Amino acid sequence: MRLAFMGSPEFAVPSLKALIEAGHEIACVYTQPPRPAGRGKKLRNTPVHDAALAEGIEVRHPKSLKPDEEKQAFAALDLDAAVVVAYGLILPRAVLDAPKHGCINIHGSILPRWRGAAPMQRAIMAGDQMTGVQTMQMEAGLDTGPVYMSRTTPITAEDTAGSLHDRLAELGAELIVTTMEAIGRGGLQPTPQSEDGVTYASKLSSADTRIDWSEPGQVVDWQIRGLSPFPGAWFEIEQNGAPVRVKALMSEYVEASGEPGAVLDGALTIACQDGAVRLIRVQKAGKSPVSAEDFLRGNPLKPGDHVR
């Protein structure tokens, strides 16, 4: 099939590569514009941009698809379909309708649960035990389109947003190839989403990241793993009379009790309102991530001390 691929972050790269390997013609790649990044604030391409250049594919990165000239340029590609994976721009109706088979999206949840911007993080933070990826026909609404195919995966106590991201990216790549093959053969009809169980995965904000030790320990563990590795849930310790921020990057829930925020043992177990969380990997502000054991060597916290 003759396709456009529309995506930006690392999550989308396996799908682009899988479609190329499956023999589809990628007429053009659309991605977010290069943006300043790093200490030098040099312009940096999106991961999808670099992957497309490596394959010799034309790359377009308009700031918007709403201008008439952008809609006309897209329509002129004469596409069988467009595959959209975390692109980051709203697609106008003229763009949605231009390809023969419309625009097909890969979404990182089992819809209608977790429509929106941060489905993987929100699933872990809510304590979900199962998630997955789906391919769906795009509509004007936010992740409201009918679903073509699904793949599920369990969320384990060892999962972080990072590990789930990588697993779903690979599952999505497999699923989009299967979906496009079925659409190309004809006869694959999408199934409308249920009206029950709709939830929204709102964009992460700074309000999501500070750890509140007065929450139940299980909730704190979900927060830590759901925000790891980025943006990271954090707390503060006191050093030399000043607060120092520490990110918690991996944790486990344990049955223990104490005053919320109290250090319970020499393994960096912190009491919560109900139960406790053992911190496994942390990152002090301005430092590299380390194990809890290594962190305690340079930042001695003894039972009875408090974090906040």
C-alpha cells in the first residue's frame, strides 16, 4: 500500500520500520518540527525524523496542517492510507478523509480506557493490571474512532512507564503490519468503541510528580513506577539545613507501618499512610541514577529519619 507515516517520538519508530520491512511504500513522513534541545539548545530532529532520513524518505514537518496549502499537499500524495502514531498535531477533516482508507492510529491502551495523551503512565498510576495497543480508524474526536485490532499485555509489579513503553511500541509495530495487510485484502471492518468505561489520560503535569507519603503505599508505588523514567516522582531530604530533591525511579510496595515519611530500615523503606514503599533506584538532583544501596552510602538516612 502507498502510505504516509505521521509520528514523532521513539514510540513510533518501530512501527515505521515494520511497515517499511513489510514492503509498504512510505510516500512521505510527517513529524513535529526540530526543536531546541540540550545545553546548547541546538535544533534536534524527532526520532521519527531521523529514522525516515536514514531510509531516504521525504520528511515534512509543518507547524500545522490547517492551512489550505498543507491540506492540498497532503491530498496530492494520493495515499491508500496514513498511519498515525503519537504525531502531536490535530488532523483536520480534509486530512482525515484524503487517503482511500483514511487515517489509522496506533494507541497505547485498550480503548475506551485511557483516551488521550499519557495512557501508559496513567494505566500504571491507576494500578491497572492489563493494558495493550489498538489500531483504530481516526475520527475528529479524541481517540473515539472504531477499533480494528487489539493486543493486550499484563502490567506487572516490575513495570515502569519506560518498560511498558518499549513493550507496547513493539506490539504496536506488529499490530499495524497485521492491520494494514488485512485492510489491503479488503473486508476488515472496525468495531465501534463501547460507551461504557471511558477514561481520559490527561497530560502529565508537575502536580502529578511530588510524592505524598500520606497516601497509601500501593498508590505511591504506582506513582513512582508510572512516572519513571520521565518526568520522575520526587521527594526531598534535608542536607546541611537545605532541602534536596530526589527522584524515585523504581520501587516496590511492602507490608510495614510507621509515620508517613519515616525511614523504617537500612534499605530505604519509607512509611506511607498504609503500608510502605521500598525505594530501589533513585536519582539525587544533579547526579546520575543509582541503587538505593549506593545512594545511602553518600546520603546516610537511618531508621527514624524523615523524608518529605
